[in-house]
Amino acid sequence: MDSLDLSRWQFGITTVYHFIFVPITIGLSALVAGLQTAWVRTGKEHYLRATKFWGKLFLINFAIGVVTGIVQEFQFGMNWSNYSRFVGDIFGAPLAIEGLLAFFLESTFLGLWIFGWDKLPKRLHLATIWLASLGTMLSAYFILAANSWMQHPVGWTMGDGRAELTSIGAVLTNSTTLVTVPHTLTACFLTAGALLLAVSAWHLRKGHQEEVFRPSLRLGAWVVLIAGLGVLITGDLQARVMTEQQPMKMAAAEALYENTESASFSVFTIGSLDGRQEVWSVRIPSLLSFMATGTPAGEVEGINDLQDQYQQTYGEGDYTPIVPVTYWSFRLMIGFGGLAMLVALAALWFNRGERRARSRWLWIAGIGTVAMPLLANSFGWIFTEMGRQPWTVFGLFKTADSGSPSVSTTEAATGLIVLTVLYGVLAVIEVGLFLKYAGAGAPEIPADPGDEAEDRPLAFAY
């Protein structure tokens, strides 16, 4: 491997790792705000206990997410200096807005929420967690706007050998952004709902605190189902935009090699070793055409035809992404998300009314639900980024030209090893804290409301 390959591995590992925490933070912040709203409106104690329990897990996740996110910014300058120099005028704008506006919004009001218990009026304190939740969503919007520009560059012009921003409005309202943001946010709620379902299932299986975790399990399951439907709908819209803007990515996602009308959806395909021909497959008739074009009879362009087109447009070269990676990451994304929805549906059915699920395997499946959206999210990002190759910015700047010439193979390898080990240590810390405080259960609320020791959401840190 050369320094470019090592830098790609480093960025891939750190990005996928960081994105484990992002969807939990975004989705769980809103669910905690909803639970606190229920407590403020009804005065029921189990809502307050649930708020503090899930709020504690949210804070642990938020802290690790911030630490792992900082590394992302530095990598652009260290490992991708050519990329930063070429597109920094555009790519840096939404990231700067995210840092100066959205992150400060969420961190400021999250601080007020943490230390405002028993100090702020109930409704004002409630407003702080809602504003913090809004900040997390705005952060997602601006970061996704930057990434969407890499998928579909708009609002720019070429000047002095680099891309220059001509319209920040065009960047922030990019058609890719407008379909990517709702798809990502619904996936965040699916992830947070799965966390509620999984932790609640663990406690209920042991007979712990049913007054808190039975409502939490139902809430989590309903969120998974509703958000899952949102992911399917927004994913369909995103697929059509992607087919229009990056047809090679869709062709690779389906292992479709030739232009095809009424194209079938590939459930499973085996291709030739060079990735140019299909050998055997299982397909659903006309489904791919409907997904890509909105009509069962629509034509979907194939890999080989697009390769010829791109060579005519961009010059000689291989413009085909790694088909097996793109193909399988797309299916695993859909598969794990769908599996989480099935488990959520089963959890609601077997725990309806006063019933309680008896099957040991159902409880195990419920506990395992937490991993399903996380895997779906990870494979979704792998598909999004690997399917765009060989481009860093589609049609404009290639990955091969984006690295840092001054970074040697030894330096890149050192960075990769150090960050991988560091992130492994952080994973141990994160899992340890999660298991400890998730296993401890919801806190008891003291009879004396002035007892601060038990009424602080960060009491575990002292």
C-alpha cells in the first residue's frame, strides 16, 4: 500500500467509527426531550426517571462523539491537503457554519440542560434540551451539505486552478442535500429507537423496573417502525436523484452491466472476476427500474455503457467502483434496517396490552436490535463513498489527486495504526460506560425534591 491507500483506510475507519455515535446522539436527544416533555405535562414520575436514564446514556455517547469528530477535521489538512487546497473554499463553508452555529447551539444548551436541573423553571429547562436537539439536527444538515457537494457539485466556478464558491445558497439547497438530510435523520431516529428497544428488552427480560422500561420498549419499537418507513420513503427518493446524478453508483449497486429497460432488482448476483459480466443472479422483475426512474418500464444505464461514456467525457481511465463492495454494502444496509423493523414489530405484538413475550430468542433478538441500525448506517456510508469512486468530488476531482504528497508511507501507516488503537481504547471505554450505566437501571427519584445528589443527570461523573 502507498500513502494514499493508507490515508483512505484511515479516513474510512475513523469516519465509520465516528458515525456510530452521531445517529444515536441525534435521535436520542429528541427522544429524551420528548420524555421530559411528557413528564412536564403529566407530572408522572416514570417519565422523569426515563428522562434521566436515557439522558445519561445520551451524554456518554455525545462526549465520545465529540472526541472522535475532532479527528475528522484534522485529516483534511494532514492526509488530504491537495483536496483541501482545491475545494476548501467551498467545502469549508458549510463546515464552518456547522462549527460556529450548530455545534455552539447544541453544546451551549446541552450545558444548560445538564446543570439546570432544580435551577431553571421546568419549562425553560425543557426548552434547553429541545434547542440542543435542534442543534444536533442542524449540525447534520451542514455536514451533509458539504458531503452532498462532493456527490453533486453546485454553486462553484474554476479560478486559479481551484474550485471557488459562487453561491452558498446553491450549496445548502443542493438537490442531493434535500434528499440526503431526511434520509439520514430518519435513520438516526431508527437507531435511537433500536437502542431504547434493546436496553429495555434487557431489563424486562430480567424483570427490572417494568414501570419505566415497558413504556420505553414500546416507544422504541414504535420509533423504529415509523422511522423505518421514513427511511424507505426517503431512500426511494434518494435513489432516483442518485440515478440521475451518479448513474454509475446505481449500476454498481445492482451489478447491472448493460443498459436495460424494465430492469430487475438483483437480490443476489455472482459476477466475473474482472467485474464486467454477470454470471448468475436472483432478481425481482422491473423493481430496479421503478426504484431508479419511478416507472417499471424505465431504462437504467449499465456499468459497461457508462464506462464508455465517462471515457469520452473525462478521458481514459477506469470509472467503475469496486462492484462487490458497492453491491453488498447496498444490500446489507437495506437488510439490517429491515431486520430491525421486523424485530420491533414482533416486540410490539408479543408485548401488547398486558402480555409479556415468553420466547427467550425473542428477547435476545430485541437486545441485539441495537446493532442492526448501526450496521445499516455503516454500510450505507461505505456504499455512498465507495460508490462514488474514483472521484473525491464527482466529475471534478479524483481521489488519486487528493492526497498529501508530503506524507510518506511510513507516516501514513503510523497515523493509521495510532488512530486505530486509540479508537479501540475509546471503544472499550464507551462500551464499558454504556454497560455500567445502562445496566444500573433508571434512578429512583427522592421524596425531597431538594436532594441534589440524586437529581443531577451527571451525578455518575462525581
